[in-house]
Amino acid sequence: MIKYELICKDCSHKFSSWFASSKEFEKIKKIKMLTCGNCNSLNIDKSLMAPSLLNTKKTSEKKEEKKLRQFKNKLKEYQNFIKNNFKYVGDNFVYEARSIHYDRKKTKKGIYGNATVAEVKELKDEGIETEMIPWVKDVEN
């Protein structure tokens, strides 16, 4: 699609219209389907115009930066929620999770800590509910 600024050579009325292509404009003009909305003249021509160009690379980079910033902020919210509502057990996560599950260890808070992917898979295979989330340090680089 292309947008042309048009001018009526009879009354100098300026208006714009969209066309599928430059050839389509010429075709419509040739079959006399292009008229001035002001005086109904068929004497219409394209006027000089400067195309509006966007720097799509910068625009898409800004969008990606915004998405990344939003993702980081949401991740920080989750991390703060976990820190405030769960007990940190560090590298003892697998042991503590099994203790809670099998020994019915009474805890007021859930736990969070470190585990490998294989360890989490083993816990899930045993019926112990666990989730992995990405964890980023509070320090910004």
C-alpha cells in the first residue's frame, strides 16, 4: 500500500488517498475513477511528498529493552514475595523438601533454596511439588 498526496489542478484542493501501488494509481486515473471531492474534476495529479520513514531497528530495540525491563521487574517482584514468605534453606533444599513431605514436618513457611534440574526431577517423580524459577542477583550490572 502507498499513500499519495493528491491535488486537483482545477481548484487546487489537496487530499490524500491510499493505493495498492503506483501502477494502481495510474490505472484508476486512466479509467477516470479518480475525482476531486471538492469540484468533481478528473484533473487530479500526485503532488510532491516526502515519505515518512521509521527507523525500525531503533524502534524494535526500544520495544525489546522495554520488554526486558518489564520482565526483570516482574521477576524481582516474585523474588521479593518468595524472600518475604518462604524460608531460605540454601543447598539443603532437597533434604528439607523430603523431610517436609515424608516426615510431615510442620512448618509455618514454605521453603526455597538451591537444587539441580536432576534433583528437582527426582523430587517431582516422588510426588513432591517443586518449581524452578530463574533467580537473579539484586546487583545490577
